[in-house]
Amino acid sequence: MKLHEYQARDLLARYGIPVTGGGVASTPAEARAIAEQIGAKVVIKAQVFVGGRGKAGGVKLAETPEQAEQVAAQILGMDIKGLTVEKVLVAEAISYQKEIYLSAILDRATKRVMMIASAEGGVEIEEVAKTNPDAIIKIAAHPQLGLLEYQARELAFAIGLKDGKQARQFAQIASALYRVFVETDASLAEINPLVIRDDGSLQALDSKVLLDDSGLFRHADLEAMRDPSDEPEAERQAREAGITFIKLDGTIGCMVNGAGLAMATMDVVKLYGGEPANFLDIGGGAGKDKVKAALQIILADPNVKAVMFNIFGGITRVDEVARGIIAALEEVDTQVPMIARLTGTNEEEGRRLLAESRLIPAATLAEAAQKAVAAAQA
Ligand code: GDP
Ligand code: MN
């Protein structure tokens, strides 16, 4: 789950990171009112889930409340990389000498939380990685003790902060950002830019936080911040039905029980020259309602030319799943060819039931994938 900039900013503030205040507006008049309250030059920023808003014209300065109203009118409703701006953040404009980059991410290679910093902030870090990789400093936090004080200071010195007070403040911010990352089950906590103000102090001007969906059950307060536009409609429906679903770009819809089996199914589809339209794990105990919901989600994608069921009956018996599929098919109106490979407990009975339906049976995963690929190409 993604947080909007203003939500991420509030989260960082809770951990003592200096951020710019201000408020969120959905109309130009609201933007004007916030600017009046601030009583100084403001920055108006589009709240959309993409980076590079600055370059796209989604971040603008305004000298007066009148100007804030005009600028907000320009930005609200604007299209940035395919997303419509519904809200803007109006915050005091900060003047600064320098932009820094700082983030905490999970580094899968070292299996640690990696702190990343660069003296070249303000631009996207991927750009810096391409043009000047040496300007990116990485320090892995200790797996048990967390980000140690000396590590945070090392990060400060490595990006050239020589002034003691400044290095100390940077180290505090880095430690706080590390705690944000760990305590919210984030997969990314980023400040870009972190600026050095004219008085030498540091301040976060833009932040980005991505939360691990699997950790959200522990954070009802963060879950409540979810913006539905963050999530494709099909993924929302799947989440509500208790189905794990990720849309992909292929033509073969996959309905599988078990995440590992779903991965294997996608691999085999690709092996036989097909492209999966989705990852879908229907989970355990897949009865009629769940199968129906899953089918509707898969078939809502106009790219889907064939559906492949790959079900392993362990605790859930194959004949039960077969009944679920048959009952669901009675309620879902579709001509899309469907191939079923069902194996495990009570598979004979399951096959017998399916033989009477319009599903195309397959004895093995390989056969099912080949039939699905052929059906999708027909
Ligand atoms: P992004 O382009 O989507 O990452 O949005 P940012 O919030 O990082 O804004 C892009 C750029 O706008 C920053 O790198 C700054 O140069 C500028 N900017 C943002 N906030 C302020 C501010 O308070 N004062 C000034 N002077 N510039 C700002
Ligand atoms: Mn930024």
C-alpha cells in the first residue's frame, strides 16, 4: 500500500523528523485558505502516486494566497502520468542551499534493512544510480540492534556533512527513518529531498512510504489511510473476497490454490509459450462463492482468452472444488474456454463431475498448460 506524500509526512513527523506543515486542499478556495493561514510563500504539490511530479508541473510555488488559488486551480484536475490530481498539499515554501537523498529499504541480497543516502538529492535516485553510482552510499543496519549510532554518523560523513551539529541532526533523522521503516512494516521509507536550510538545519521536503500489505493487519491506523485509487479495482475485489490476485499482461487466466502452485503454474504456462493474465491464489477451502468471485475477477480482464484451473486437493477435497467450479459456472456467463487440472484427494470423483461440465479436462499440469496456450491462440 502506498501512502500519499501528506500521509507519509504526518507519519515522519510522529517520529520527530522535521517536516513542513500546511494542509491538504481539494479545491482552489481551500488552497487559498491554507495559504492565508500559513501567511508566507507556499509550495503547492499534486498528491498523486508517482515520482517526478516536479518535472511534470505538479509542484509550484506561490507568493500570495491569490496566487496559491490560481496555481491550485492549474494543478487540481491535471493529468500526471495518467493519474488525475484530486488533492494538493499546500505547505510553507522553504528556501534551502542543498538537496540530499535518504531512504530505508529492504535489501534482499544482504537480507538487511539498507540505509541509502546521497549528496545528490532532489532527482530520482535511479537517475543518480545510472549517472553517478559512486554518489550513492549504502549502510546495512544491524539485524538485531538496528541502525547503530556510529552507522548513522558514518552515513552523514560519507555524504559530506562535515559540520558536527548538522551531522548529528542527520544521524537523528536517519535513525528515526529507520524506526519508521521497521515499526510500520514498510518496504520503503524515503525522504527526497532532505534539504539543508539557509540556517544550516535539515528538513524533509518530500517523503514517500510504501507499506507491506502483509503487515497491514498490525496497523489499522495506517490501513485506514488507504486511497482506493492506489489499487486496481480487480485487486480490491479480490482482497475483499480473501483471494490473492495480481493482474499481469498475458491472455491465460490462472485459478490456482496455493501461492507456490500459482507460481509454478505461471512458469509452466510460460514454458509452453503462453503468457499468464494474472497470479491468483484462491486459498484453502475454495467453495462456490470464492470460485465464482475469482472467475468474475479473472474474466473482467478483456485480455483473457482462456482460463486454466490448477487445483491440488489436500485438505480441501477435489470433488468439493469441482462442485464449486460447476456451481460458479452456472452463474457466470462466459464463452471463454476453460481447462481444468485437478489432482489430489477424491480426484476420480472430481473428474467424473467435471466430465459432465463444459470444462476441458487435463491429466497433468503440462497438458493443461499446453491446452490453455492452444485455446488462447485459437
Ligand atoms: P517529486 O518531483 O514528485 O519528487 O516532488 P518533490 O516534492 O520532491 O518536489 C520536486 C522539487 O520541487 C524539489 O526537488 C524542490 O526542488 C522543489 N520543492 C519542493 N518543495 C519545495 C519548497 O518548499 N521550497 C522550494 N524552494 N522548492 C521546493
Ligand atoms: Mn521528491
